[in-house]
Amino acid sequence: MLITNQRDHGREGERTRGQSSSAGLQPDQSSRRRLRRSLVGLFIDDHGQNRYSPHLDLHLPDGRSGFGMTAWSQSQPPRFSCSQPVSEDTITTERPAVTNASTAVPCHSLEFDNGFLESTIQGQRSFDVPEILIRFGFTNTTEFRITLPDYYQNGNSGTGFGTGIGDAALGVKQQIGPLQGFDLALVSYVSLPSGAPAVSSHAYDPAVQASWSRKLSTNWTAAGMFSTYWPTQNGRRNVTGQGTLLFDRQHAKLWDAFAEYAGSFPERGGSQHILHFGTAYKLSTHQQVDVHGGVGFAGYPADHIIGFGYSFRFDLQGDRAAVR
């Protein structure tokens, strides 16, 4: 489906890389422990003061080869490390708006966005569950994304109604901002023809989404997204452009609501438009619930949509994982 569920708009700065220095280390128990930690790309010394980047050092005093590490001060981490404790960041999900968040998941965090959607299409009720999007923060500004297959009951595949498991998708998100007061992000993904015959597009369908957001005042934020999709319908690509505009109001520290317009413009077939409203409440720093609904008009296939969701995030810190 081109209308997907996203949410929230935050900000995350980028720090500069500090001056580095190298030192060869014997491959003892301490270095092996640090090597294991390199699997998630972050090294911290026993006092929590320095971060390390692994490299091969062929100049050990006894002539043997071993692993070396380059250290940066904690105040000046390298570009692709975690610049701050991820537990300090409140969860920013891709639900429930159509517009994507304009920031990436924090480095070394694993987030699950989940939901349920009910819609009425030409008098038929359709269900979509569980809407699972898995997001993993690879660096401060880059995340990997996996969309697990949904189950559709009377789902509209673009060529008719069908019931079954839909297609999965793999993607990546790159945060570009902040830039001149705007937060910016770019998502690219491709769907995999893994679904049931009545629901799958039977092709690898790519998509690109560019989202932005800007703070208007203490409580108001404006955001939007420009997207291009290449869905396969009846064995042919139907290139589709989409634009959104959203206004978000922060009612309390953990509660916000939004109003949004989304329009899709396919190469074949008429344009589709929806007015979309929703609200989200953060149960804790790393948990969120949401409710949303929309009214379609001017060619939108659904008369209305309504849904709810629950999202949570794990922060992976060394050998520990925490949901707060």
C-alpha cells in the first residue's frame, strides 16, 4: 500500500570527529572483550572515558601481529559512533501518520512499530494487521528497516480484493538534517514478492521517500514528505508520486496530536486524497500508543480508515538491552 503509517518529528545533531591516536595492544583477554563489542561498532574502556575503533596493527614490540585500537575522547566521538547515551532520547516512531519522521532511530537501538488498521472500501470492510516495522540504528544518522508481511482480510491490492499474507520489504533510512532549521531524512526500500498470490505484487517494487519537519513554535511543528513508488499492477509498473503536509500540536510533554493531508498521483488511474487525523501518547521514554483515522475523497479507494498501534524500543548497550 502506498499509504503507510508513520509518526513523530524530532531532532538529532551531528558531532565532529576528534583527534585520534593509536596504540598497539596485545591480543589478551581485555582486547578480546573489546573485539566482541566491536560487533555492534562501539568500544568503551573500563572507565567509560574513551571510544575505540579497531584496526590491524603489525608493529607490536615482540614482532607478532595483533589488534590495535584508535581512541577518541568521549566529548569528540567519530562520525559513525554513538554520540550520546541512547537512553536519553524519547521514542520517535513512524506511526501513525503517513509522513515519515525526519530523524533516524538512535544508534544501537532496536524499535518495533506495530498496529492494526480497519478500512471500508466500496462497502467492504478490510483489515490489516500487525503492521510491524523493525528499525535498527546502525549509526547516529543511519537505520536499517524491515517491514514484516501483514495479513490482509479483503485487502485492496490495486487490481482487486484479496485475503492473505502480503509482501515483506527491506530498506534504509538516512538522516540528513538539521539544515537551516529543517530536519531532513531519506528512506529507500524495496518490497519482496513473498506474499500470497491474491495479495502480492509478484515483483520487486522500489520506493523513495524524502521527509522534512520544522519547528514553528514551542508546541507546533510542520512536516511533510515527497515520495515516488514503483508498484507492479497487472504485471506493469504504475509509477506513483505522493505528497503529504502535516501539522502537529504538542498538548503535553508525552502527548501530541496531528492533522494531515496526503495525495497520491499514479501514472495510470485517478489521483487519491485523504484527510488524516491522529494522536499519540508516550507511556514511557521508550513506549508509545496511538489512535488515528481518516476520510478519503476525490478517488481515494477507502471511504474511511481507523487504526491503533503500540510501539516500543530496546536500547542495546554493551551486553544489556533495556526498555524504559
